[in-house]
Amino acid sequence: MTAVVGGVDLVLLERDIERFLYAEAKLLDDRRFQEWYQLFADDVRYFMPLRQNRLIREQDQEFSGDD
């Protein structure tokens, strides 16, 4: 990985980050959780809490990577 000096490098980095975030948001909007989950490194722990207005019987629908 090369150091980001500024100018064009910074603009390109910002563009890459922006594209990644939009792609990530699209996966979540489309409820493609398995593909979204694949974006993370193996050693990352990510938790998505349930919304508080879900019924108790729907708690098993939470997506978590604890294997």
C-alpha cells in the first residue's frame, strides 16, 4: 500500500471509499445480508441489534456472525 500524499491521491481515495459505502448500503437496502457480511475481515465482530418494535417471536431473525 502506498502512502496517500494528497491532491489526486486523496480524491481517488475518497472516491473509492464513497463507492464502497454506496455499494455496502445497496446490499443492505436489498437485504443481501450474506453478501454484505462477506465484506468484513474474518477477525471483525459486528453486531446488528434488533429494532425495539419487533415482536418477541421475531428475535430469531437477527443476523449475527457468531459461529
